Amino acid sequence: MIDPADTVLRKHSVVIAGHRTSVSMETAFWEALRVIAEAEGRSVSALIADIDRKRTGNLSGAIRVFVLRRYQGVEAEP
């Protein structure tokens, strides 16, 4: 069952390449991203910066796809 709290959009400010920006994603994606970053011994900001450097679409979409691929077992590199 889906917890309604997991679907709430949360906005976080991050610094990418020296510029502050904000990213809005559902709580579940923020938590999954935090778990991935922790497992890699990195900060969430560092992981987002790597995803940002390699993306072609919007940042929140790139992060969601990255998280999805990791949880699917597909080797998604940031």
C-alpha cells in the first residue's frame, strides 16, 4: 500500500556547480536518494551534482530515473 506521505512533493535547496537551485520531488524519492548516497559514502548534494552533470532532461526527472534504475538493479551511474 502506498503511504500518502510518500507522495507529498518536497522542495530541497541544493548547490550545483556553485549555484543554488531547488528540486521538488516526492518524499519517497528523497528518502531513496538519501539511502543510495549513504550506501556510497557520499552526500546527497554530491550525488545530485553528478546526476546533474550527466542529464539531458530536467533535474528532478533525472533524479527519479536514477533512483528507479538503482532499485530495478540496473547499474545507473550518476
